[in-house]
Amino acid sequence: MSFATHSVTTSVTRSMARSLGAGEATRLLLYRNFLAYRRAWWIFLTGFLEPVFYLFSIGVGVGQLVSGFEFNGEVIGYASFVAPGMLAASAMNGTVLDATMNFFFKLKYNKLYDQMLATPLTTSDVARGELAWSLLRGGIYSTAFLLVMVAMGLVHSWWAVLVVPASLLIGLAFGGIGMALTTWMRSWQDFEFVTLATLPMFLFSATFFPVTAYPGALRWVVEVTPLYRGVVLCRELTTGMVSWASGASLLYLVALGAVGLYICRRRLDRLLLT
Amino acid sequence: MTDTTSPAPTAPTAPTAPTSVWAGAWRLADYWAMVYRRTWKASVVSSFVTPLLYVLAMGVLLGGFIDGDPARLEGATSYLAFVVPGMLAAQTMTSVVGECTYPVMSAVKWHKTYFAMTTSPLSVPEVILANLGFVLARVALASVVFLAVTACFGVYVSWWGVLAALPVQLLLGLAFAAPVYAFTAGLMNETAFSLVFRLGMIPMFLFSGAFFPVANLDAPLEAVARATPLWHGVDLTRMLVLGELDPTTALVHVVYLAALAGLGWWWAVRRLTRRMVV
Amino acid sequence: MEAKLGESMIRAVGLRKRFGDFEAVRGIDVDVRRGESFGFLGPNGAGKSSTMRMVAAVSPVTEGELRILGMDPATDGPAIRARIGVCPQDDTVDTELSVRENLYIYGRYFGLPRKEVRARVDELLEFVQLTEKANAVVDDLSGGMKRRLTIARSLVNRPEILLLDEPTTGLDPQARHVVWERLFALKQQGVTLVLTTHYMDEAEQLTDRLVVMDKGLIVAEGSPLSLIAEHSTREVAELRFPVPPEGGSHAPMAAQVEDLADRVEVLPDRLLLYTDDGEECVAKVHERGLEPAATLVRRSSLEDVFLRLTGRTLVD
């Protein structure tokens, strides 16, 4: 290739700027986030601690006051009960934080996406890239958490290996919906609604106590919330009590993720390409 | 043309330097009232709803699976009665830490509202005092609401203890607010806040006796938990509302928290002065 | 002239400001009298803002003596700040409050009663022509409006001295003129103005007397006209030439005309001839057979003084 004999704009031999393939674009965005986080590696590291702290506090500390629970008809230790719940809940909390607060900051203040979309990247690339980053991080955290569970003797089945992909699915479902909703947010004050949605799910989705604690109708409401589906799915996997109901949870989360991503993409096109 | 200097028909009040730090801080009352009017909506969930949700989930629902054995619950006759004072103290900590991190950083670094204040006759100690006063006013409001709502659960044994728990929240609030404020005042980059939350506030929230007796921890960890300011606040609050006050222990708690507040104040004035008066 | 001016408002003797090893102000003497409009002129980093912050009683003096309204900022900071107005370089207005709220809140810091502050705010909104924007949130204001708001805020306590740090930096020409006009009105009312600027036209427009600062020192002092008279000539003849090829210079050409002017300055695209009679000078240049691409004769300005004193090298 020779640059010397051609002016930069009319060169025919230089590599042409072109649109990127989906995989290529996603890798590029992942790399960008990796660079941004490299300087704050300890933020990445400590992000893993919160669910572990909850596990030790509620699962172990409070657990000493609780006698075992029945789950799918079998009695299990309280820590074994709480641990998969924390895993699912932290998959939700992690991606929701990325998909709402962090995404909003980049969208409104950083103008990062405006800059990206001035290049051959498309809105789908951006959404996919951000979500991929969030999931990658979530996957690393879930794996680490699973290892903690193994070390504490809270894993009772080989099915447990599947909680890592399950947590990614939970992340995908919440991440898609979260990003989609963020495109409607006007100011930081709107994030109170995010807390208002995620905190009750965190506390009431059978994470700390079985769903049987609720009277009939209320129990039905809890059972259709997405986090509840994630929590039971994870719990069925780590205790080895997998059933057809696990498949229903799986389908539910996949469908939620697909809908969220579809809306998010439509909204981003409208917001950024006008 | 509007005349902007010559005296108005009735001579205007002369602008003055404040006569004391308290008088100076009071001049900022209108500012903080305006800030609250502007932002209260955004704090409804975190100030009033979150702690009650925890009480509901942990105290009521999880509590249904826990025996109300006073011997294992520091004298409480139910897990709900045990967790309610814990949550009160814990919410005091979380709201105060939240208020003394990003908002203070904003006033020093992003919006620079403090710099406008100190071009007026007000000085650094007055600016800090007013800000901490605002933080404590919010603690008072959140605590009153929390105490009033949880009183309906019938978990309080001593009504005067409940009344006394209110000033205890202010003391506990100041014991957290002043040092955290001081930390923020000298901080250049806000990423360190993640450490404050993840390695300071969340572990304290979870392990300082709010959710379970610290005696359930291994001996070395129990010693660490008993050294945290939140444990002193939790224990004091719990003794008061359960009507099981041990005067000596209570005095230790008060002295510990007051010392922390005093040191924090001294450090805050020093750090913010160094940051702003250069 | 000095005799007509009033009491001393700001007096600095041997004033110094150090930040660690760096000395921003290296011993300056200043005396500003009541009713005067006084300017600090200098390039970035000359020590103007450091001086202003000391005068505003927000930055401690490292060495030397400073008296504001007869008081020592080290001991009477709050009392001094009660009687002066400060318009900082960056607008520190509260972007989340409305225009009116900003002024009201600030007025309260001075211990003024609510009712009086409200009346004063209306007065000031009118003065800076923001009455229609009274309820707008600051975020929605243009740069010029924000600056006018900052100026209004600095007037809320009817200050005896108004300090303005680069009052029009970053504003577009229309906005600059509005600000100048308002400041001129204040000057007419007898407010003592002290401003820093690196705009020569601003200094010529607004100040009665100014000092030129460079590297922390005062390098010249006087009225704009006296400074021009002292450090420059009456006129400047500019001779434009094509930019010489790489490595070349107009220096040989300058040597040919050196005797025609008090001073000759060589720039990449032109020669500047400092002289009392520009037209005559240009005529003589032509007589010597030099043929500039264009010529311009203009009156000498403060800019010439400034560049003469502080040099053309970029300081940032």
C-alpha cells in the first residue's frame, strides 16, 4: 500500500472504511469498556463482594436463628436456600445498574454514543456491545460466587454448573428491559422508580424465605415476577431439583430478554438517529 | 436607569459578617430548604420506603420462620422486634453516607456551590455546619416517619425509649456524617466512593448487629463488628426501644459516637479549608 | 488627577502568593481609590486571578501587606466579603435553581432580611435585563445571560468594591457589549470596579488606570493612554509580505527600514514599524524600492504595549 502517491481522500488502494460485522463491533465495544475499566480494576474486583456479604450475613448470621426450610418437598439448610437467591438477585442488580444508571450517564452526559454513531457503528452494535460487557462481567461474578458456594458446601448437584448461563439469562432479561426503560428517563430522579421496582423484587422474590410465606393471591403475583423465576431456576439447579417448571422459567426469561432488546433497539434508533 | 448603589428611600440593611458560626450557618437555611423542596421527591423511596420494605421482608416474613427467643435475640421477644431498631440505625447510616458523598463532591467539584457561598461573608465552618445540619434534619424526618409507622407493629416496649431513640439517631448520624464528609471534602476523584460503599457501608449494614446478634459471628469478627460505629448505634437504639437500657453500656456508646462526631468535625473543617482556601 | 480620587479601597504592599514551590504573585504594590475603575492586564498565568482571590478575601496572603476597605483579610475576611461583590471567572451560579432563586439565596448569605432581598432581586433583574428570565432555570440560559446573572448576584449586597475576574471571556461580541454597557453604568454610579482581563479593548473601554502584570510582577502602570504614550509610538505602520519559504525570514528586509522607525518588529507575514507618522514612514519605505503586498497605518493600541511588555511567546 502506498500513501505517498495518493491524497488521503482519493486513495483507492488504502483499506476502505466499511461497516463492521456484528461480532466485530461487539468486540470493539467490549475492548473500549475493558480499557475504561483497566484503571479502576478494584471497582471491578469489589463489585463481586456484595452478594457474598449478603450470603454471609443473612444466610449464615441470620441463618443460625432459622431452622431449615422445605424446598420442593425436601428440607435444606438456610444458607443453601439463600445462596442461589443471592446469585440470581446479584445478576439482576448488576445488569440493571449497568443498563440504567451507567447507560443513562453515557447516553445523556458522556455523549459517548453520539460519538460512536458518527462512525460506521449502528445502534444495534451499541446496545449489543453494552449488554455484552455487562453480561461478561456478570458471568465472571457468577462463576466466582459459584466457587464460593462450592467452598461453603452449599452446592448439592452437578446441575449447578448451569447457574452461570442461567445468571447470564437473568442478566439479559433485566438488561434489555432496563435499557429500554432508560431511553424514557428524563432525569436522575426517575431512577427512584428503578429502585422501587428492583428492591421489592430483591426482598420479596423468595430470595430470603419460601414463597409459601405469602397468602394465595399474593403468592401468584410473586410467582410471575421475573426475579422469582430466576431465583427458583438457580435454586433448582444448585440443589439438583430440576423439573419441567425449570423449563417454564427458562422460556419466560428468554421471552423477556427478546422483548426488551427489541424495544431498546427501536427506541435508540429514534433517540439517536434524528 | 435603576440606581444600584445609592441608599433606597428607607435605608437598606447593611450587609454584615455573621456574629457566630451558628448565625452564619443559619443564613444558609433558606438555601437548604430550597434544595429540599427541589429534591425531596427523589428521596422518598430511599428515605421512607426502603427501610420499611426491609422491615416487612426480614422482620415480618422471614421473622415468621424464626423463634422469638429473647435469649438468642438480645432480649427481643420476636425477630421483628429485634430487626426494627437495627433497621432504624442502619437507615440513619445509609442515608447519611449517601448525603455526604456525591452531593458534597458536587458542591466542591462539579457545581461548585460552596465556592459561591464563601465569596459571601460566610466561611468554611459555616458551610459545613449548615450542610451537616441539613443532613441531620433529613435523618430526623426519616426517623420520625419510621418510628411512627413501626409503632403500629407493636414492637416497642418503652415509649420514652422510642423518644430517646430519636436524638440517638441524630448523634449516630453525625458520627457518620462528619467523618464521611471530611473524607469527601478532600477527595479529588469520586471513584473512591465505590470503596466506601462496598467495603465500608455495606459490610457494616450487614454485620453490625442490625440483622442478627453480633454474638453469632466468630470471636475475632465479633470484635471487629463491636468496634464499628454502626454497632454502637444499633445497640443503643435497641436497648432504648426494648426498654433494657444498661446505663454504663449506653454511656460508652454515647461517648464513642460523640468522639467520632467531634473528630469528624475537626477533620472536615481542616480538609475543606485546605481544599477551598488556597 | 490623584488628588480628586477618594480614600484607599485596596492597598497592597509587597504582596506575594505562593503555591508550594510556585510563586504566582511575586511582590506587587497596588493602590485603588474610591470610585476608580482599575484593571489588571496580563497574559494567562500572569498572577491576575491569584491577586484577585487575595483581594476577595478567599485566598490567604503569603507575604506582604494587604488592606481592603482598611481591613486585614487575614482577620476580617467575613467583614470584608460583606462589603464587596465578586464576579468570578467561572460562573458559580447554581444551575439547578432559577434565576430569581439564585439571587435571593445569595442575598440571604449577607444577613439581609427576606423582604429586602426580594425587592433588591427585582431591581437587579431589571438592571441586568433578565426580568423576563426570572423564573428560568439557569441551565437554560445562554453564556451571556449567565454572566449577567453572576454580575447581578455580585451586586446583591450593594458592594463598595466590585471585583470582576475576566468578565467577558468566552462571550460572543453582542454579549460582551451588553456586559460592558452594564459595567459602565455601574462605574457612572460610583462603584469602585476592579477587573482582570486579557482583552485590550476591554481595558481601554472600562479602566481609568491599569497595571500590566507578567510572571507575577507589575511591569507597567498608568492610564491606557499614558501607557501607550510611554511604551509605544503614536502610530504603527504594518507592511504585509508573503510568508517566506521554510527557514527564511523578513529580517534582512527589516534591516533596510530600521532607521525609518523607533522600532521594527518582524512577524512571519509582516513588519511592524513603530513611528509617530505612519503615512510618511510608508512613503519612505516605497522610496527605498520595497513593495509590500499591502500596507496599513493604524493608531497604536494597548495591545502593542501589552505585547511589547509581555512578549509574543505563548505562555500556556
